[in-house]
Amino acid sequence: MSTASPLPLPAAHALRKLGRELALARRKRAISTADMASRLLVSRDTLWRLERGDATVAVGTLATALFVLQLHDRLANLAAPASDALALTLDERRLPQRIRRASS
């Protein structure tokens, strides 16, 4: 019997994509799995789980991996208000249609 993931499917896909891209970034920098795991202070199994997009890997491990790969600035801007398209759209909808001059 398999258990369903508690993650929404788009979130699970995003984690898998992130994991693949972290693995690619590591390989492009010629860092072995043993060296990367050592830098992250985790086992190679945990690194492999991170690179597969396993949602149970600690966010601190992800942040450290991004730091090692010199990609940590992207994490800091992940939920930046300026790039939040939904919030910007909602703000725009809340703007008044007309501005009336104040009565004197």
C-alpha cells in the first residue's frame, strides 16, 4: 500500500526540478557527491534525496547546498514582493477606479 504525498503535485514537480538543477550545478562545478555531502555535513544518501527533490530534506540543507554552489542569493529573493505576480495583481485590483477631489 502506497501513501499519497502531502504535497500538491505542482510543488512536488517543482522540488524534483530543483533537485535536478542542484545536481547539474554540482556536476558543472566538478564537485563529487562525497565532497558535496561533506560540505553540507550530511550523508551521501541525504544529498541524493535532496537531488531527487525529496520534500523531507531539511530546508537548512537546501540553503547550505545553495551557499556551497554560490546560488544562495536566489533563495533570499524567492518570495520577494516585487516578483510576486499574484500579489501585484491583487494590489492593482484594489486601486480605486476614480479619485474624487475633496470637498472644500
